[in-house]
Amino acid sequence: MIKQVGPTTINEHHLASCHCGAVVLRLHLPDGIVNPRRCDCSICRRKGAIVASVPLSGIEIVQGHDKLRLYEFNTKTAKHYFCSVCGIYTHHQRRSNPNEYGYNVGCLDGVNPFDIQDVPTNDGVNHPADRVR
């Protein structure tokens, strides 16, 4: 868990926003940023975002619900949300755990994700949901 990124303390209730500020989220982060990671699946390679997760109840859309757009592909299990004004990805309902949202760490107020060291990359090309059990 990460409670400090550069000069920014991660608050229990931390705001996050898209680039233009049309979409504002309030995240419940009692343990700070937990398990930040990248993914190499087709969409994440293009987004390039560092993500972390919260339960579905851990994100509240404070502003701009009408500005959010949904993108789905492949199995349509994951729900990817982005701002329709500036195009920034803010969060997604996870495919590997649909009871969680992944959120864009770079959208957290005051956080420069490049200040987070040693961010692992998940194998999204060989997604766990695609593996034969």
C-alpha cells in the first residue's frame, strides 16, 4: 500500500479527475494506493496507465456523469470509462474481478504516477479468464 506519492499524501477519500476537469471522482482509499500495476493487454498497452483497484463501492462520481462514455470490447465484461470531452480514461470495471473498479492512478489529484517506483506489469495478453481451467 502506498500512502505517499512524491509530495502528495493519499487521503482516505481522495479526488481524481480527467484532464479537463469535467469528470471528478471521489475514491475511498483507506489503505492508500494498493497493488499499482500496468497491463499489457491490447487496450492497456495503448492507454499506458498505471491502475490500482477499489471495490465497486469505492468510487463515487462527484461530477460529470453525463460526460463519461463507456467502451467495451471482446467479451464485454470489462467496462472502460473515459471523459467524452478530453478523452482521458478514468476507471473501468475489471474483467478479472467484476466486483472491483480499476482506476487511473494518474487521475488522482496531486499524483504524478512516474513517482511510483517498480510498477509490475500483469500479463493481460494471456488473461486469467481466458485460461483453460
